[in-house]
Amino acid sequence: MEAKTIRFIRRGELVALNNVPPDRTLLEVLREDLSCTGTKEGCGEGDCGACTVVLGEARGEAMQYRAINSCIRLAHSIDGMALWTVEDLAADDGSLHPAQEAMVQCHGSQCGFCTPGFVMSLFGMYQNHVCHGKGITRELAQEELSGNLCRCTGYRPILDAAQQMAELPAVKVDELALVSQLKRLKAPASQASSYLAPKTLPALLASRAAHPDAQIVAGCTDVGLWVTKMHMQFGKMLDVTGVQELRRVEHYDNHIAIGAAVTLTDAFDALVAERPQLKTFANRFAGLPVRNSGTLGGNVANGSPIGDSMPLLIALNAHVVLMSTRGHREMALEDFYTGYRKNLLAPDEVLAWIKVPRPRKGEFLRAYKISKRYDDDISAVCLVVNMTLNGNTVAQVSIGAGGVAATPVRATQAESALIGKPWTTEAARKASDALRAQFQPISDMRASAAYRSEVLGNLMQRFWLESQGMQQINLENFQLAEAV
């Protein structure tokens, strides 16, 4: 079974690539097939940002731009999109794009290896903010460049460049022409292919039933690692990200339903819109390029015990909806997992929706992530506590934990120690003890078992202090002053 042709728009021209294997990465295609060597391979795992490119999709009559890591993005997943690499930004006369010129003027490059990735992230910021008349604050620049690492500059000149772009002569993409080109690429996807990319939910379910052996991908941020780091090969892929029904966030009276193909960026935006206190936690879920590619459904289905979204969703009492041609079934998220990276999905099923209850009146919610590096790092321990008081009595509490067991888990013993009890320092201490008693974490490269156990209980103590109004103990309240 041959791979279908990949078609995308670059520099205003149609690019068509034939016979690309289903597990070939976008970075490999760019560097080896298209000779776009400006895009660099640094880590090969979506961590350093040297390989960053920008993808564009039509949203009605406007364009949506997203910086992504090309090293862990499968080439076939960009079919029907627009693509920009660092070679595409300068004008025909050689004049630099503001994202490039600002880096030059602010001395934002030293060895230069990371520079193309930074420039592309800056280009994404330029399109999404400057082109809409919005300025770029220091805080926004830090947030959206968190997925790009530099060993030379100390970041200050790069952040300066991000803010200076708006002061340079404007450069605009001809969006009307580009949207017209992209609409002409929206031909029905062929299912006679080693890379299956259905566009509707019925087509997805039919493909899954017909090809239960196909590897499901939903953003590729995990499967991409299996390809680049574990050297796994896949003869057939089933990509859910083109399914229109699953790219939506639907709002109901009692819950929101997040489709499995909704990116992490959009999924967290929906959660933060209802619970603003989650913004910092959402920003710390990897870097922006990873959130722009990865999906909430993919993260949940992968079920890593150190994935940050699952403890949060467990604390929010989320449910998952599994679908197949036989029908659908629903369950609490914590009941979905059966072991390390194992779950209840049948061979013909897909995870379709994540249902998240709306905020309870008076709920006090805190999400804690402990990692070696503050930004763009994987958790050693994650704890999310969601509590509602009736007077001073714990009326409802739900606690999700990550990094302490073979799966993301609900801290049932700590919940039992709290529910119906007065919320006091003694209750918090007993909940801390219950957390340590329920879980026996392992030691690995990120933390020792003893450290994880100690921190787990300490986080409950932090939750108690914050519930009493103490703020200075949390790094969320630290603000880095802008240079003058």
C-alpha cells in the first residue's frame, strides 16, 4: 500500500511530494528531500526548538499560524496546509523580515544554531499578534518562546527582538490568496493509503474498524519520539487530527466536551477561560510548539504517568468517551487506565471526547507541577487539588496525581481523609500522610522515590497555606521586571 501524495503551499507555490513513507518526519523531508537545511536538528525530541517551522491553516476567510517542532511532526500530517521555513521569510530583494531584522538589530544570535528556530517562533508571534495590531509584552515573549532553548545569549536580546518587531516596517502575508489556494487543496482524502487521514467521524470509525493494526496519531508529539528516539517503524498510520467533529470544543450547561483532535493550545485555552487560575500550569505544559502540535486526546490516550493533563482532568472529574462503529461508551478518566501506558480501548475504538464539568460554585483549585526546569520540562511530581467548602467543612474534594504510580491516579485515600471534615491544618497534615501512604513512587532520572513522596505531601501543605490566603510561596506570583 503506497503513501498518498503530500501537498502543501510554500512561498505561494504548491509543493507535492510522492511516495513519502508514513513514519517520515517533516524535518527529514525538509532537510533531505527539499534541501531546506536552515531548519536544524538539535534534540530530535521537540525540546530545544531548533527545528521550529510555522504551519498555516485556513479558518474561514482568515489564516491561523502555529509554530511547531518539525523533528517530531510526521510529514504527512501537514497535507493541505501552508508551510514556512526560515528560508521563506526574506523578501525577493533580500530585505529581512521583521523577525529576522529585529534579531540582527538586538544582537540576538551568537553561535547561530538555535537562531532559525527562534526566528520562526518570532514569525509566528508576528503573524498572530503584530499583524493584528497587538503589541508584544515581555511576558508574552517569554511565554511564546519557552519552547526554544539557547546556550549563548542569556535570552535578553532575543526577548528584546520580540518586542522590537512591531517597530519595524510591516510585512504582511497575502491571506486572501493563500486561503483560496488552501481551499483548492481540500480534496477528499484517499483511504487506499498507508497514511490514513479521514476527515469525518464516521470515516474515522470505519477506518479504525478496517485497520485495527494502524498506529493512531493525534499530533505526533509522542509517536514522533518513538520514531526519532526508539527508531520504531510503522507501516500504517491513522491520523485523527483532520476529523472536523473532533476539532471542536463544545459547551453545554454542565460540562464542556473537548474533541480528541483539539490541540493542547486550544484545549488549555478552553479550560483557562473557565478557570483562569490554570493559566500558568497550562503555559508550563511543554513549550508552545509542542502544545501547538499535540492534542489533549493524544495526551490522554497515551496515558504517561508523568503527563500533566491527566492529574488535572482527574481533579476536575473528567470523563472520556470511546467510540467505534459499534457505538460509544463513557467512563471516568481514572478508570480508563489499566497499567503502564495501557488502557481500555478496544482494537476498533478511538478516544473521541473528553468531557470536563463546569466549575463548581466556590471551588478552590490549584495545580502544582514540580520539575527540574521551570519551563519546557517534564514533571517529576504533579498534584492537582480541587476543593469546595461548606462553611469550614470539606463538602467536595477531588485530587489527581502524576509521577507517583504506573498511571495517572486519583488520590482516593487523601480524599477520604478530607471529605466531611473541617478544613484545618490538622486535616491538611492527615491528607499529606494519606498521599504518602497511598503511593510508592519509583526513583528515576527526574527524582528519587523519597523526594517524590516528600514533595507529594508538601504540596498538600502548600495547598492548605494558599487556601488561607498565602501567595508568596508560589513562583506564579514572581514577576520578572522588564529591562529599561
